[in-house]
Amino acid sequence: MMDFLKKHYEKVLLGVVLLGLFGAVISLPIIKNRQDEALQAIIIGFVKHPVQPLTNLDLTLQEATLKRVATPLVLDFGLPNKLFNPVLWQRATDGHLLRADSTNVGPRAVMITKITPLYLILSYDSVNVSETSGNHYVIGMKREASAKTSERTLSHAYLPVGQKDNTHTFVLKAIEGPADNPTNLVLTLSDTGEDIKITKEKPFKRIDGYMADLKYDPEKLNKTDVRVGAVVGLEGEDYNIVAISQDEVVLSAKSNKKKWTIKYSIVNASR
């Protein structure tokens, strides 16, 4: 046996190696299957891993930051030391010094001392009886808010039924009562289409606008009966009166069309 091994040990060693290789080849599919199963288990474990739902994010800090960013930062270097915004002073017409800020000089310093309503007044005055030309009814008219000065005073229209006055303010629609002495005249207003009745005792009266009295202390300026369309000069600048209501006046600068609204105050009116 020993002699056999000595003579053929190389063949025996080669046979053992071949048997080992054969066993390894046979075991490869088994090892591969086990590795595949292990990898599949790992994949399944990742896929089926429970995911916790996201909680509501707390964005309080971020929202507060955005609000602060949206609010413009205003730096006032004027108060209290007036280092970068010194106070300007100017001499008024009477010689005294006046602090020249937006509340003391310019449109904001204008005060309204009086506001007066302007009326449209229509009155039934009389009847002109004529057999040849027919009856004409005399209607008094006063348009205090008119842009034409001539229309602000009392004028009269002589109209038959169905005719419009020369200013196109109304139409005499009908009469009520006897033709030579009616109790009522029925008028249709041209601007609103409204039917109104007037008698000799009760005229029609409607507010159509306002005029104002203005005061500007820095230049000792007093303007009375100012109407829409008037021009007021303040500190070398012209301002148009673009609107007047029962409690305010609106000024517009001619140079840049910037507008200022002046409120009517009983306190200012008494000063």
C-alpha cells in the first residue's frame, strides 16, 4: 500500500482535488439558492419597513420671520436730535417764525371754516292764459351749483305742458287742477327722470353741490365761497378744488396731480 502511494501519490492527490472540485460544483446551486433567499429576505424587510406618518410642521418661527420681512423698516433719524432731518422754519407773512412741516405748511395746513349747500330750486309762480297760443306756466328756477354765474340767480321759464326748459333741467309733464289755475305742476327732472310736484306754496328744493370758505394761516389767506373748479395758491403752488362735500374739500396740485383731502372740523371753523 505504501509502495503504491509512493508510486502513485500524484494521481491520488489529483483525484482528491478533482473530488473536491466536483463537490464544490455540486454545492454551488445550493449556495446560490440560499444567497438568493437571504437577499430576498433583506429586500422584503426594507420594502415592508413601517413608515411613521409625518407630523404637522411647526412653522411659527418662519411665518413670524416672513411677517417681519413684509413690514418695511422705517428709520427716523429726526427725533429727538434732528441729526439727519433738521426742522425747517420759515417766516410767515406777519413776521413770526413757523415750523415748516406738512401739518403747518401746504395743503394739510388749510382749514375749512364753512361749508354751504347749493340748491336746485324750482317754484310754481303763475299762469299766462292765452286763447291763441295756449296757457304757459311760469316756473321759477335757481341752480346755485351751476358752473354758469347767470344760472345761479332766479330765472323764469314760460312753458306749455310737454315742453322742456332752455337749460334742459326739467320737462313740464302735466298739470293737476283747472288749466288756468292748476293746483300742482308735475315736472320730470332730466338728470334723474324723477317726477316731482310743485305748488305755489311748496317749491322743490334739492342739494346739488357745496361751496366752502377756506383759511390758510401761514399766508393769512381767506377764501370765501370757493366752488369746485376754483384755484387756490399756497406757497407758490396752485391747487385745484376738485371736490366739495358736506364734510370735506379735495385739493389737487396742478404740478403733479397729487390730491389732499381736507376734513371739515367744527373746532377749526370756530377759530
